[in-house]
Amino acid sequence: MEKKLLNRIETNSKIMFGKPVIKGTRLTVEIILEKLAYGETENEILKEYPFLKKDDIKAALLYAAKAVSLEETVEI
């Protein structure tokens, strides 16, 4: 399931400056995450972007979780 979700995300230097987007769109993972952070519901996002699927939102969340898990914390 994880691989299937992550396959919905792509990065391409020619699309949105290489930011991760939902495959086949110009909608960035960042925008989806911001909308969720500001309280928009999954249904509101799907209504605003009718080309999206629920799995695209799940993929954005999983992508973000994986990206954060790779960050290294260094104490100063």
C-alpha cells in the first residue's frame, strides 16, 4: 500500500520547480498539506480540486511523513 501511494507523487525539475506534486498535475504536496493544516477537510479539498482522489491526499501525507523521518536533528 505504501509504495502504491507514494507512486502518486512525482518530482520533475520542469514541473513546479521540482517540488513534489500529485502525478499528472501541478498541484504540490505542500499546498495539500497547508490546506489540511489550516483546517480544510479532505472533502473540501476534493471539491476544490475535482481531479484529486482521496488516495492523492493520503499520498501527500505519507510523502511528508517520509520526508520528515529522513531529517536529522542536531543539537547546538
